[in-house]
Amino acid sequence: MPELAEVAYYCSLWSPGKGRRIKRVQTHGATRCFRESSGESVENKLRGRTLKDSRTHGKRMLFQFSKGAWLGLHLGMTGKLVIRKPFEELQKHDHLALETSAGWLVFNDPRQFGKVELFQSEDLPDEWANFPLEILSLEFNYKYFEQLLGRRKRAVLKSLLLDQTLFPGVGNWMADEILWKARIRPDRRLESLSTTELKALFDTLKFVCRGAMKYVATDYSDPPKSWLFRHRWKPGGICPKTREDLSRSEIGGRTTCWSPAWQR
DNA sequence: ATGCATGTTACATG
DNA sequence: ACATGTAACATGCA
């Protein structure tokens, strides 16, 4: 589920907890989400701390607590954040739940591809200090974009867009949306693009990220029907531009949807 | 029962 | 160094 905008949305769901003390922490200690650390260490670290701030970068989330404690979350494929009422029963895949006076701040993830990690530092943790530029930042301009692609001439576009070190936050549906909007086939290689196409790719990259933030990040509403998003998973889905059938196949290990009559 | 899923990583291979 | 393919992870859904 979660890409750039979905992550921003879920992150915002914990905002009612800001400024509140963590009265109690519940975990299911040994689930995969905790990786090398344990649920117990997370409990000990966060109990009694106050949630001060939160941020996202691409698909990652970071929560800052008092006394230099930081909680990093990645939602994987099926993770989400949710608030449960103070006396509400926790559910089956609630791996981490922080009790505050505003209710439980819950991380839920059935498939457990998500990840929970703790950092201890006064300032932003080192792991977060050197991330690539965010796509929607001002500094992520066309010149930077060209420079990013410098060594990747042979790469297939679909795979390239999914590279989190280049385009943090772009996931499967956004990559397809970007290529569809730019009218470029997902199986093309970077080296085959004309200057015009490269510029179109940059513009649609920004466009799709902005649109995703506008629609999805605010209240989890779907993008409009003019987007591929609304048609790509429907059996017999139709391209909103040509009204013709969409195609689907695996590219770079991921199911990919495109419009053969529209994309070249 | 089968196949598939908005993600990442490790590993083998070219 | 770059690129590709596969498996693995663990669960729910059609």
C-alpha cells in the first residue's frame, strides 16, 4: 500500500499524540517487524517519553521523543498507523502500541514486511542525516535529475523509478502513473529517451508526486478518474485517455500496467 | 486450492 | 560498477 503520500497520510494520523506522554507500550516482542531489536527494548525506551515531532522521507517515518529517543517506522507492503480509543482492544497485527491520553498510537502490519527501529541521539540520527533529496524539494530540479541518471543509461525505466536512492517514495503505482502521464513505455531503457521525453519524465515525476500529496496525503482520497490509478487494477481496465484496453505484465519483477496505444 | 499483492534485501549470475 | 532474476519474508484476499 504505502508510497510517498500514503506514508505522509499515516504519519499524520499519530499527530494527536504530539505533546503527550507515553503511559504504556505494548508489543508482540518477536515479530519480524522488530528485526534485530526486540519489542521489549522498544517498550523500555519509549515508556514515559513524550512524543515531540514527526517527519517522513520517502517511504520512511521518524518520530522524535523526549530524551533523545527516536522511533523509525517503515510500513513495508501492508503496514499502517492508526489511533485506537483508550479502552479499545488491540488487534491481531498491532505490533507496536503506545498508550497516550489521546488513545493508542498503533503500528499495524499483517505481512510484517514493515520495520520498527530505535535511535538514540540529541540531533537527527545519523541514518537520517544523508538521505537523497526529496522529489518535491526545490533543489530537486532538472539539472539534479539529469545528474542522478548519469550512470544508469542501460536501466529499464520502470526499475529506475523504483530505486529509492534516486526517487525516494516512488512505488509501484506511482511509477506506472508517471510513465503513463509521460506517454513513455515502462520497458524502455533510459538511453533510448529523447531530450523531450526526458524532460517530460521529470515534469510528470513532479506532477504525480504533487498530485499524490494533494489527494492521498490529506485524507486518503483517491486521485481523480483522469489518473491511471483509478483504472489500473480493474479487470478489463480502460486507459482514461484512449478508452482502449490497458496492458499488464511483469517488468523488473513488479506487475506493471500501461496503455499500449498511448505510451511509446 | 491457486495465485497475487502500492516493498526490500540477499544472493547468484552476466 | 551495473544490471537482471529469483527467492525469501508472512498474511489476506479473490
